[in-house]
Amino acid sequence: MQAQITGAFYGIAIGDALGVPVEFKTRSYLSQNPILTLTGYGCWNQPPGTFSDDSSLTFCTAESLLTGYDISHMAQTFVRWAQQGYWGAHNEVFDIGHTTRRALQRVATGTSPRVSGGFEEFENGNGSLMRMIPIAFFLLKEADIHLRYQVIKEVSGITHQHFRSVLGCFIYVEFVRTLLLGGDMQEAYLQMQRSVNAYVAQQSFSTAELKHYERILQQQIAGFSEQQINSSGYVVHTLESALWCLLNTSDYTSCVLRAVNLGGDTDTTAAVAGAVAGLHYGINNISPEWINQVAKSAEIEQLASRFAVVINTTSPL
């Protein structure tokens, strides 16, 4: 588990950092000027190896879980990031989504994290999906799928309460959890489809909402062409594009570079895909040069070690 956690934590930070300089660039631009390694400056004028809010909030999530599952503590750790740059690549915040900003402002002024997140349809960006990888590890031993759903709903809900965001996080965590329990990417994807579809069939979820994930849950997302994959910051698009990259590549480097070069929300697509590729292919499959160059590299390794101890000793909820 230690190796998988370390791979996931470096995997997300490096994927994120690869995408930061070219966030919002189009697919056509990147087809002519592809990202092949860590670069700097560009969109956010940050040095090479700089990760964004995707990784910062992931590390805040993991750090909060070191002391147990406490949604209020987790939310306050997010506020510490937003206000003080805690776990920022360079101890500052240079990128924060509108929905996340509003939610954390509510938390900072006393709103409960159980009702702080955006719940409008337009508040379905990828800001909770991007930080879910520690939750997949945390829920690995939890056999009750309903309890897993409730935890994911709470954690997403700190910033993103809408059902569509929660379901995207749930699908992602179920996929990662299945992958951690053994098997290859395709087997994990098919098992995720079976378990999620069985669960949602028992719930009174909106059929109109479920249709947004039809390509993932009822079809084979890997079989779509690149032209059919949208890599915007919308939660459904990010999950589709990340899964598409994971299922159509066979090593870490190919996966994250494919994700970045899709264009659009480059850092988050590569972060969401990179976390899974890192845990699946392992730290030894990630370029040592990238590991050394990513911001806070030593701190990431230390957090992964501490988190692994907690995960290995944590009982189900």
C-alpha cells in the first residue's frame, strides 16, 4: 500500500504540474505544440514543477485523514489552504475555482461544511473530483457501499453538493478502490460499472441525472474517439477524459501526456488520471527527473509515508 500511495501522490502532483502552464490551451494548439515534459510559466507564470489547487486540496484531504475522519477538520484544512497557501506548491494560492472559493468562504465564516458546498446545476465543475484519491484509499476496507457513498457525498459536499458532482466522485472512488483490490484497468472499469449500477438501481436517484453518466456507466468510454472526448472543467467531462486516458494507455508517462494534450482543463484532467496511473503503475514507472523537479517533492514523500501508516492501521468506519 505504501508504494501505491506514494505513486498516487506523486502521480497527481506531476500530472497537475504538467498541465498548469498550458491550462485553457486548445487541443489544436497542443497538437502543434505538444507538452512532452515539465515546463514552466505559461498560463499562470509559475516555475516548472508547480502543481495547482488539484494537488494542494488532495494533500490537505490526506493530511486531515491522518487524525481520523472529521469533515469539519477537513474543511478547515481547506480554508487554511485558501487563506494561507497551506500545501500550496510555493505556499500561495494562484488558482481556485469559483464554486470552491464561495464554499470555503462560507466555511470560514461559520457555515457547517455539511451545507457549505455549491448545489446549483452550474456549480458542477471538477473541484471535488480532483481531490478524491485519498478517499479511495481511506474507504478501501469499507465493505458497505452505502456508507462509502455517504462519506464521498460529505467530502465532495464541502465544496460541491450537487448530485452530479457527488456521483462523479463516487464513480471515480469505486473505480480506484476496485483497482486497488487487484486486476487491470479494464477489469476494474467493468467491475465499477457493475457495482455502481447495482447501487444506483436500489436508490431513488434522478434518472435524468444518471443519464449524464450514461457513456461511463452504460457504454465503454475507452471506445470513443478522441474527437468525442471533451476535456473541459465540467465534472462529467473530466471524469470521462481521465478514464479515457487511463484505459487507452499502458504506462504513467503516456497517460498524463495524453491527458494534458487533450487541452482545456489540462491540469485537472492530468491530475485525476495521473493519480490513478501513479498508483497502478507505481513510483518506479514515473520519471525520477519529474519526481525530483515537482514542487515539495520531499514533503509529498513524507505525507505519503504517514498516510500509508494510517491506512494500513485504519479499521472500516
